[in-house]
Amino acid sequence: MANSFVRYTGNGSTTAFAIPFTYIDSAHLSCTVAGANTTFTLNAAGTTATLSSAPANGVAIEFRRKTSQTSRLTDYVAGSVLKESDLDTDSIQAFNMSQEAIDDSGDVIKLDNADFQWDAQSKRLKNVADPTANTDAATKNYLENTWLSTTDKATLTNVNSNIAAINTVNSNISAIGTANTNATNINTVATNIGSVNTVASDITKVVAVANDLAEAVSEVETVADDLNETTSEIDTVATNIANVNTVGLAIANVNTVAGANANIATVAGNNSNITSVAGNSSNINSAVSNATNINSVAGIASDVTSVAGISAAVTAVNNNSTNINAVNSNSANINTVAGNNTNINTVAAANTNIGTVATNVAGVNSFAERYRILSSAPSSSNDVGDLYFDTTANELKVYKSSGWAAAGSTVNGTSNRFEYTATANQTTFSGSDSNSKTLAYDAGFIDCYLNGVKLANADFTATSGNSVVLASGASANDILMVVAYGTFQLANISIKDLTDTPSGFGTAGQALVMNGSANGLEFSNASSAEIYGFEMEFVPSTIHITVTDSGGKYYINGVQQDTLELFEGNTYVFTHPSAHPFRFSTDSGNSSAYTTGVTVNSSTQVTFIVPTGAPTLYYYCSSHSNMGGQANTPVPADNNLKITTTNGGADNISSTAYEKFDEVQYAATGFVWSLNASGNLIATV
């Protein structure tokens, strides 16, 4: 298999073709269709080339790598750092050039080591000049137009058009040889063909002559008398002497015919039947080969006559032989059916109902699969949405992706939590989350958080029960958290109906709290005052970015030379092609490398922790020019609410910390504070 090119044959419809070999730069790829250079586009991975239109059927298509042989892709500078990527690029360039040279050498005529003769590898030689020396090769055109005249060409064309007849002559060459050996006799017959035809037309007279020769007193004896007649029969014979001579030469055959005179007369009387027999020669031959069977039939002639009387019925039976054989092979089942005649009659009486069921058989089968009544949960043939009534628990249950659950709520319990990592501009989230849990919720009982910030109802749609749709697309690697709440109803009971409560109901100002053993409730004095301090802060995150290349340009998450927004404090992990090292510079000319916070993890990965006060940067390929773009480093906005409390008097808040608070609230212990989507402070007991 070639290392630097691939060849295809057009079929009139295909436009996309795989590129199975590696290359350093897409500029090193070329395409020819029927020998003409043709433009193409590459997919993001660089493994599939697409033409603007499909080549015609049978057209030759070639994609070939042509690594630069005039300029080096890597230039080593004295005293510079010797990087792995530079060595890889330099060695890959040399490696690719050697592969291309090997492939080129395989496309030429070379010696066959079996006999040291030139081998054209079953290919035609094109554009060959006419020969001038005795040892030169000659072309088809040269032979036809130099050594063959117009008459010769016409003769060869005629031979070619009659090749079938020539083959027939060749297959009968033995018979033709025999005919040649007997040429003298054949010529004699041909010369006397008139006489032969005359004898054939007067064969009755020949038979009569033969009969006369066998008589006791021959008509020949009357010849003497005939000589005295005015007009002699001998004269008549003399007039037809040629025919007489012919008969004389064939006297043996004449005698044979005379001996079969009676049979000949019989045959003559059955001329029409003989003609009919001749027309049915193939049937007669078949009858001969089946003589034994015919004799057998003759022995049961009366039965045959009876069958003939019901030929129509016999024909009908014969036409249904397949069905009759099928019935015979199922005789056991047929006997079983006959033994259940009573049940069959019962079924027949319910024919209308059976027809109704047959018309709705899909629904019947579906219901049988969807709803079951059992004492324990079914363990097989379970599909999401199946129902079964648990006769042990006396409860209806539904089958979910997580298993059987009570049919009252989608959420089995008080809440379920789901977490998704977004792709660029993703709006719809459904199916398995990052923890392989499948999203399911009751519409209206759901909260959504994007990067820790709770979304308002207007920011998303959650009505389907299995998907959440954001009003605006999320950024790549954003975290969407979904909290689905269980729906249930509590009975309205009096506090006096609770068990395990103190005998007294406390005094004014007291609250119901957990007892010291944490196994019941009791009345106690309310808690002391609590201080809550609120401030917004920035919590950094790690973001992964995929860098690809196409047409000599970087693509950031699929966007060509996209302008990056790298927030201070965040960690960015860039995955890039090994042939195009991803680096940062403080100038657009990429002459001043920026390395603060930059770590080269491998030949395909770079990590950048954006430091405080980082300048505007530019990203570039350290091996090729004009591939990169701009990278801004803005100060991020606060994205997290920080709450500091006195923890029921157990902790102190310093004056320095107190001064940083954006807002302070005073309350009793037992409250949980949060900000809603509108920025309002919410206290939840």
C-alpha cells in the first residue's frame, strides 16, 4: 500500500474521499481528477477530503502528499532551546520525503527479479513513438498503418466478423478431411446429380422393375415381341437409358426395396399418421425411454380410463400438489385439530369477538407487555413506562430508567440531582448526565443552576419531563445542575396527634426542637441571635479547549482563529495537533513568547493559569506562521456568594471581615441564606 498517495475511481455520485496517510500541513496535499489539478476542502480532523462535484463514472482520482523539498520547516538557531516538537517536525519532513520517493519509484517500469526483464505491471504503455531501429518496440498504430494495406484490414475485419463460422469449421476438421479424401466420388455425384434426382423421382418404376425380375415369366421375354412393334418399349428404354444405368448401379438397394414392398404399401396408406409421428419425434423418444412405465399403464387400462373421465379434477389436484404435500406432512396436527372439534365449534361461535381482537392485536399485545399483576416486580421484558400492580404491597408501580418505583412521582424520594458539562452554545440537556443518571422530573418541580447561579424561570424551559432547554446557549464546559423534587401530599393532622412528644405543650416563646438524643422533638427556648455576612467572590475554574487546524489556520472549538477570553485566575487546558505547537506571545508578530503561568504538558497539550494583571496576548503556532489569533485576559466578575456566620455564637467575625461584607443580616439560628435569580436575598428556614 502506498504511504503518500491514495487513488480512487469515480462513480458519478461520491464527493467525499478518505485521506489514509499523515501529513504535516494541508498545503502539502494535492488532488487530480483525470490528471487535472482540482481543489478540495478538508474536514476538521483533516482525514476526509470533499470535492465540489462528483467525478464521472470511471474517472481516475488521486490524492497525493508532496512535502516541501525546497524549504525546511524547522530552522535550528545556535544557542536556542532544542524542543521535541522542532525535532519531530524536522524528522517527519525527512520521513515523509523518503516515503514519497519510495512511492514514486514504485510507479515506474522496473526489472522483474524472476527473469530480469522489464515489467509494465499489467499497464498499457502510452505516447510511444514509432520505431526506427530493428530492436525498437512497435505500437498498434504503427503495425496497422505501416504493414497492412486497406485490403488487409478489410480481410481481417471480415475474418473477425465470421469468427463463429471459422470456429465451426475448425471443430469439424475431421469430417472435412474425409470429404477431401473422397473428392473424386463427390465430384462424380455432383456431375450426375440430375440423374440421381431422376431416379429418386421415379423410385416407383424402379420397384416395379425389381418385382419383374422375380417373376417366373419376365416381361423381358416380351421384348422380342416388342421388337416387332411399330413403337418399341425398348426404344422407350433407350430414350431413358441414363435412368436405367442409374438403377443398375443401385440394384442392391432396388432389391431391398422390392423385398419390403408390402410394408411400403402399408406405410404409404398411413402417410398422414407418419407425418404426425414425425412431428412428435421427441415424445416418441420419450416413450421409448419410458417403455417399462407404459407397459405398466397398459395393465391398468380400465383404471386409466376412469381417471381420464375425471381429468379436470386430476389436473386441479396436480396444480395443488404443493399444498397436498404440506397437508400430508402435517397429518399429526390435522388429527389433533379433529380431536378438538368441540373447542373449534366454541371458537367459531365467538368469531365476531375474535375478529375484533385480530383487528386490534397490536393493542392487545402492547397491553399485555405494558401492564401486569404480580406479587413481586417483573425481572424481564421491562421497558420504561411499564406498569405492574404489586399485590404484596397493594400498590401500582411504574418502571423507570432506575428500576421499579411508585407511580405517584417521577422522583423516587424528595429530590434527584443531575449534573451536565455543556458544549459550546448547547441549549438542550437530556439523557445521561456526568454521573450516568438519566434526567427525569415532574414538570414545575425543578430548579436549575448554571455555574452555581440559580436560573430564573424565564431562563429555561422544563415541561417535557426529560429535558431542560436554556433560553441562551451555554459556553463550552459550563456546568448545569438540575434539582428535581418529588411531589407528594401530606395529610392534614393536628400537632396533638403526633406521637413521642412531651406530655406538656411548653410555654409562651418556646420552640419545638430535636432532643439531646436526636430521636424525638421537645419544647425549648428559642436560639440566640445570629449574624450573617454576605459578600460576592470569584471562584476560579478549569476549562478545556480543543484546538484543531485546517488550511493553515487554528480552529478554537471549531471556530477559525476565534478571539479568546481568558479570565484571570482560571485554568485553561489546550489540546492541539502535535505538528502545530500552541504558544502565547505579547505581540501580534509572535516575537516575544509569554510563558508566565504556561506549562507545556506534552507535544499535544498546554496548560495556562492566567495570572493577575496579565496583558493582552496572542496565540500562535511555533512551527508555522499566520495560524493564530488574539487572546484577551479580562478581570472576571464575582460568581459565587460567600456567607459568613457566627454559627450560633460559636464563632466570631472580625472587624476587618465585617467591613468587607456587601450586606449583613441579623436573625436567629436555623436559617439558610441564598440569592435568587433576581439578586434578592432569600432566607429559608
